Amino acid sequence: SLSLSPSLPLSSFLSVMQSISFISPCSRVPAPNIPRTAQKGEVSLTTQEAYESVFECRISDHKPVRARYRVKTKVVEAAKQKEVYQSIVRQLDIIENKSLPDITITNNTFTYENVRYWKPQTRTFVVENVGQVPAKFRFIPKLEEQEAHKTWLWIDPLMGILMPGKKLTVNLTVMPDHRSAGKLNLGEDKIEDILILHLENGKDYFLSLSGTYLRTSLCTPLDDLVYMPQPVRSYPIGPVRKTERSGPPDGEHRLYIPKELWSLVDFLYRHGMDEPSLFMQVGSRKVVSSIIDRLDSGLAVPEGIDIHSVAEALVGFQLLQEKHRGNAHTHART
């Protein structure tokens, strides 16, 4: 606001000006102007303490005036300002945290013992939404990787959305198949992995998996199996040592045909020659898995077992050998 502070009343001003000794270059009585001072701001915060004319100035009969005011101002207390600022920041953090998703997991370390080909082992953990907004999660790949997990691992579910207060069980199943067993046999891969569970607009959770693997004959090349007269599981994980010597190397000898393949063919020859639907009827997956497990352990195919499951085991053995040879030729060309 703008206010004007008047000088003395006009009659008093004129009488004062006539009574003082004043000599003007113009030789006339000063004009009866009413000098004022201007102030800008809230009038309630301003108090005028003095007002006067500057008579010492004689270059004009228009005398300047001056005034003195007492003004109330606002002073910022640094300590109080910092305290209020920190309090506001804390309140904003609380509001922001409430709007962010938040979950808990019951376990982040998983161990698998004696992992076998086509034998699933499952570990579980529970995801719970403890936040106040829906939580969207998914497993993501590590840096410089394309997949979120290795081929011997199956995750169910791989992603999901949880409403506040809800829970979900996640299954981590380790089951090597034809895609992974070959590398596991050679030691090129291990039952070890770190999973990243990513929470959208939230943090990442890291899960550690580890385990031991038992070698299988089903994904081992024939030219390796002929140098393994003992059960394949008695050999350490890694490349098979080979020799071209005619004598037995270290008490072992080169076989003419892999013993696992011989066991399957011999069983079918003795029990399946009269079966009209042999190799046409599907066997039991569970029985096939048990047959492979016995062969890898050095045990014979038991009498009385389903003949169609034995035939399917032989077909699977042959198909995997052909697949392995195809991969080997591809690597050779590259």
C-alpha cells in the first residue's frame, strides 16, 4: 500500500516560513506547497517517528522534507527454519514410501542335492505384498544375459501382480533335460545360479541357487560312453579321459558298445520281440525316468517292467545321440 505523510497544516507552515530568516534567490515567499513523504508497505507495520523540512537547502524555495520511520520486519531464524524443513521432508518421505510397492519373501537361498536327469526337485518361497499399492514383480536377466534363468531351472510363475495384503507361492524346479544335461556332464555348467526378482518401481531381490549334479548316460556321447566301463555316476564331472592304447588304461578297457545301450537292446530282444505294438505305444514317463536312473547307477533293467517304457527309453537314447552329433557338427563348422 502507498500512503502519504503530510507536513504541518498550511497556515502553520506559512507562518513558520515567514518568521524564519530565509533569503531566496527569487526574493519571494516560498510557494504554499504541502510536502509529503511516501511509504510503501503495510501501514500497520510502519510507525512515523519524525518529519521535518530541510531548511539548509536554499537553492529553491521548494524545500525537501525527510521523515524517519520504525518498521517491523520478519526475521528468519535459521535453526527453526532447518527444523521445519526437515520435518516437511520427513512427511514427504512418509507419503512417498506409502505410495511405493513393498514385498517380502520367505527365503532367498535354495539347495538341491543329487540332481538327476529328468528328476524334478522343487523348492518354494512365498511372496507377500506388505505395501499399500499393487505390487508387480517379475524375474529379469542378469547383465549381459538374455534369459532370466538357466535351462535346467523352471520358475512358476515367472511374473505376477499382488494386491495389498495378498500372498503368492513361487516354485523353483530344477530338472535337467536334453538342453542342459550335456553341459552339466562335461562340467561346462553347474547347478548354480543367482536369480533377480525385480519389483516394478521398487527394489530388486536376489535369490541364490546351488546343488550337486549326478552324471547321466542319456546325454553322453557314445564315443565317451565306450571309455566308461563303470557306472557313469562313478566318474567325476568333466570331460572323459580317452586313450587309443590296446591295453587296459589304469585297469579299465574300451567297450565295443556302451553298456547302457546294450542293456536296453538286450531287454527288448528277450522280452519284446513278440509285442506287436512295440515302438508304437507311448510308455510311462515315470518308468522311463526310473530306467535311466538305474542305468546311470550301473543297475540292470528289472524284469517285469513295462516293455513300452523300455522301448521309449531306447528311442530317447538314440534321439539324444543324434541331437548331440548334430550339435557337434555345427560346432565343427563354426
